[in-house]
Amino acid sequence: MKEVQSDKVLKEKKPDEKWSNWGRLGRWNVVGYKIIEGNKGHRADRLERARYMLVNRPWDVMYEHSYGLVSRFFEGLMGKRLLGTKCTKCGDVFCPPRAHCWRNKCRLAETQWVQMPMRGTLHCFTVLGFAGEAFLSDLPFILAYVRVEGANTLIAGRLVGMEPEDVECDMSVEIRFVEQPSGNPMDIYFVPAGPPLARRSAEEKARMRKELEPIREWVSERFGQQHSRQ
Amino acid sequence: MRKSVMAKPLASIVSAGVTKFGAREGVYARELFVEAAQEAFDACPNLSPQRDIDGLFVGMMSESYEHQAHVAPMIADWLGILPVPAFRTEAACASSGVAMRCALYAIQSGMHEVVLVGGVEKMTNLRTAAVTEVLGMASDYPFEQWHGISFPGIFALMATAHMAKYGTTEEQLAKVAVKNHQNGTLNPKAHFQKRITVDDVLSSRVVAWPLKLYDCSPISDGASCIVMTAPKLARKFTNSPVHIVASVQAQDTIGLYERDDVTSMNVTRIAARKAYEMAGVRAEQIDVAEVHDCFTIAEIMAYEDLGFCSQGQGGTLVDDGITSLGGKKPVNTSGGLKAKGHPVGATGTAQACEIYLQLTSQAGKRQVDGAEIGLTQNVGGSASTGVVQLYRRGD
């Protein structure tokens, strides 16, 4: 029988010591409370007053997880190479990668790694005006779903180098890497390529700009000077 | 006008209960569920919960809100119906739509005869940014969540594609919100109890352009439930049962990034087509519908995918008032997720509760006159789960 080999760490970046306290810091403690007199009842038109106690209890986690069968994609990002996978049976190309083909006729065929071109077409986009805690200070940012040339799927990423009101579905984009990739899907971002499609009228652009202005004000009020990840 | 829909009932609804939806700070999820169940029990004096109920199905999306898993036995415990078997289903915002289907399996198999099906979510325990992250778990990890994409973001992506392809406007989106808020004022259980204008929507804060705050359903606490029986037993509990005559579920990719076209929901289209076939009903015959308007664009897409109009024409339906109360095809008379609120696990059965009220003429000021055939459409995640069900008034 073949001997089972133990795991070898090939490369490592240890998390900073500060993260080791992450779970312990707020664990289970009641760090604040309120006694409240509020409304009770199950119809807006028939409410009674009721008293209850409310507590603040911080709790959080740090994950340690692998990138599974598509780990090579993330290693590729660290080396500034955009990889996808290709089904050897039907030829579909996945970027983001899938380890097995999605078509049932291919019967979970294993895919092969391929290098993807750094070009694509913007399929759709949004300008985020609110987000999860970690991304609030980046607002407003343009999030785009791009079809990398040759791929059957779309990949998410930020679009920079363009005002939100100039972004259009179907525009061409170039894919770039951040200066220091860390093996994170956010290691790539998009910039506009080719002439603008200019489908939006001047009035529509002005309106969109006006709609987004309060976000910029909110962010600079809350976080001071605006900063971006790129 | 009498309709000739005599499809065989799969199961019957004999009672229903919903809590007030909203920021329900002073109660736990299990207490919310008790509140909903109490209403359903009170409305059905022939039902003895302890004696009759032989199964419990609960939809709930996330343990993160209350740090509480294993909720099915907990709710059975709080309802005083131990030791009946209790099941929890999770399908993001379609959790209790899927719970209803599991209950149907149970009844259709003959192993259960009277079951309680419901859903609950206690969302306001976390701050808005944290709720955004918890809900975001229903999108793809790592290819969507890591970009800071939120569910408003996912539906905004669908919206920009819909606008680019069909010319749908921000005003049309806003009109969905205005309509549903108007309906919400007629529903004492609704989270929001105030009318809004198109201008209110358009000038509210952008959450994920083109969606503004008033295009989005709120973060709500709430629970809902129905008492479901084998059709042959329905008359034992009520003189006015509502029959479920079709129930279809479909799935799509977990990530929105793997779809060819994001302007239509495959799951709704497929499930609706099969459901109409199953019940022998045409889209035109639906008297009242509760659709999954987690965001205004989702209601417009639902009109199209349910066949209420052709692809791309959803905006004109709301322009013409066709889906308003008093229009030809009233949609979301309860206020919808938009105004009634969207405690995600509770939403699927809350939609069924509204159809139950409508088809038994108990919907009060928002009653659709003579409603006989109803539809619910419940969607989970980026429309990765879709449940479409059809109901008819008991004869």
C-alpha cells in the first residue's frame, strides 16, 4: 500500500498577531444594555406598551479555508495571470473557473486550466451606494460583470478610470491587476477600453450624477478623505 | 364569473396567521412564531394543535441573527406541540416557499395529514451593514461576496441590463414602490404604513444604482404560518378552505455571473409554465398574485416571467395601473415585500397567507372582489431558487 504522506506547507504568509484576538475580544460579554418600553401587538392599529431588555454582545470569527479545487486560479492571481478552465468535452470556458463542467451531458468532466486574455465586454453594472461593513469606506464604487473574451461566464470586479454616468452595458474593458495581488478575487479590476458608447443623454448623465452625489458626501463625512482600494 | 378550474387539490389551507412585520425589537424569533401561530389557531376553533398537528415545517434563512441553529425543535417546543417531527428548510428568501413544498410532499405521501408550515426571521438584531453581509451569503462565495456585492447590488445588475435591453426607466421602478406602499397602508400587518410618491423614491438615497432606498424591501422581523391539511380533511376544520392546486420549484446557478441573460428569471419562467400546466390555468385567469418584489425591478421581471405580459413590457403594466388594487391584475395587495416587509424566512408563507385571506374574502380594505384563483411567486438568492404556486377557493 502506498504510504500516506503528511501535508507540506509550500508557501505561507502568517496572519498578523493582531488577528489572533479577533474572536476573544468581544466573546459573550454583555457590553451594553437598555431597558425599553416599546410597542407590543400584532396589528399596527392595536398596539399596547410592553417593557423589554436589550443587550449589546459582540461576536466574530476568522475563517481558515482553502480555495478547494480551483486554488490554482488564486495562485494565478498572485502571479498576475488570469486563469480560467475549459471543458475538454464541450469546450465551454469558465472564468471564474469550475473544476467540473456544468453541462449534464459532459457528466462532470474535469476541466483543464487555460490562460485568459486581459480583455472583455461589460455585461451589466451597478454603482454601489451601500455595502457590507468592510466596503463602506470605498463607496460609491462601480461593480461590473464582465465577459472575459472567450468565456461562457461573467466575472465580477470593479470598474475604475471612468465616471459612473459614463458606464454603459456592452462597452469594452481591459482587465488589470492591482500592484500587489494577495490571492483575492479583487486582485483584478477593469478599465474602459475603446471609444465610449455614449448612449446616455446629457440630461440622463446629469441626473445620475446628482443621484450619486449624496453618497460621496456621506462617505467623506463618515470616513474623512475618500480613499480607494486601487 | 365562475371559472372552470377544477384541478385536483394537492393540499388545503384551513387557517393562516401573520405577525405584524417591522422592527420587532422586544421579541425573539420563537416568540414571533408563537404570535403568528396563535392567530392561526384562534381563527380555527376546530383545530386542536396538540391533537391534530402531526408535523411542523419552518423556513428560516440564517442562524446569524440570533446565534441560534436547530430552530425546528425549538419552535415545536415553544408551540407546545412536542414531540411532533419538525423540519427546517433553508433556501434564502424562498425558505418558507420551499417549506410549503416539503409539507406538500409530506401530505401527498400520506405520512402526514395536518401540518403547520411557516417561516420566521429576526433580522434587526444586527446593524444594517452586517445584515447586508448575512444576506450576501446567498450569493457566490468567493466570486461575488468578496467584491462587496450586496443583494441590492445583484438586483441592480439585473436592472441595468433590463434598462439597456428594454428601455425600462427609473420612474417605472419607482411606481412599483408607490403602488405597494399604497397597498401597505391597507394592511395593518405591514412594516410601512405610509403612502409615498414617485419623487420620494427617486430622491431617496442610492443603495445600488439604479435602485434607491425606496426601491428596496426593508430589513424586517416577522413570522407567518398556515395550517395545511390533506384535502379530504379540510372540511373538518373550516367551511372555507383554500386549495393548493399547483406547486413547482426550479433552481438556477448560485452565481448571477453564470447566466446568459440576467433580464429574466429562469426559475420563475420554468416554474410558472409548469404550474399553469399542472393546474390547467392560464396566466389571464389569475385574479390576485403575490410576487417576490424584494426590489422593484424584481416585480417588473416577475410580471414578464409569470406571463402577465411579454418580455420587456413589465414597466408598462405598472404605468397603466393594471397591477394596482382595482386594476385588472392586482399584484401584491398585501404591500408586497416592499411595504409589508421582508423577514426573509417568513416571506413565502406570508404570501400564501395573503392569498388565503383574499380567496376567503377576509382581506378587508384590500379585498379583490370575487377572487377565486391566486398565485404566489417566491424567489431565493439571485433567483437561484424559484417557487410558483397556484391556489383556488374551495367550492
